[in-house]
Amino acid sequence: MRPPKIYLETTMFNYFFDADRDAHPATVKLFEEIAAGKYEAYTARPVIEEIGRTKTDKREKMLTLIADREIPILETGVDAERLADIYVADGVIPKNYRTDGLHIAIAAVNDLDMIISMNFEHIVKRKTIKMTAAINSINGYRAVEIYSPMEV
């Protein structure tokens, strides 16, 4: 049986280096499980762009973590852009936070199993989970499971 394919949203790289955050131990454990082959991890171009806007020295550490762990970086693509626009149009994701929808859409279009995130405002949220699953189904994609690192 293949390991689950997971999408690491931007917060995962941030929490990995922030020992004061409540989810830090669970995040470190998740990265250890990825290294052990329990999960097949991916991230995407929007994550790299968000990390690139980080103003602290943590930016280079996060980018190095991605490179050192050889985490593939998925491109956005037209299908993911379209799906993210549907999430916004249907009121799942606020227009100003479209990138959060893009994370979910990239995972769906690339047939990943899960998104792991600490973004409880727009991603790890019951409404988002239910509505993106329905939208994905209508548009020919399967639902993507959405969890915090404490749940996997």
C-alpha cells in the first residue's frame, strides 16, 4: 500500500521552526514521519511565494527545509486556478484569501490525499472541508482531506 500523499501548506514550514507554537511538536513529528516514508509530501509554488514574502531569517530556513527534504513543488496550473475561483465564487474562501483556496485546489487537481495546515481561519475549517469536497466532486475531483498536524 502506498503512503498517503500530503500537501504541506505554508504554516507547516513556519511551525516547524517556531518552538513556542502549540503545534510545533506535532509538526516536527509529521516531518519525521515524512522522512520515515509514512507520508509522501508535496508543496506548491504558492507556498514558495508566501515563504518568499517572509521578512525574518526564518525564510531561508523554510526554503532550505523544503530543499533538504526534497519535497516536490507542484505548479499551480489552469485547472487549479479555475477550481480556486469556484471556491471564491461559491463563498467558501474569501476573495482576499484566494491563495488559501489555491492550496486546496492544487491538492485536488494533483490527486493528493490530504492537506496539512494550521490555517484554521480558511482551510482547516468544517465549512471549507464540506464545501470544497462538494465542489471538487461536481468538477470531477475527489475530496481532499484537510487536517492539522495534531490530527495525522
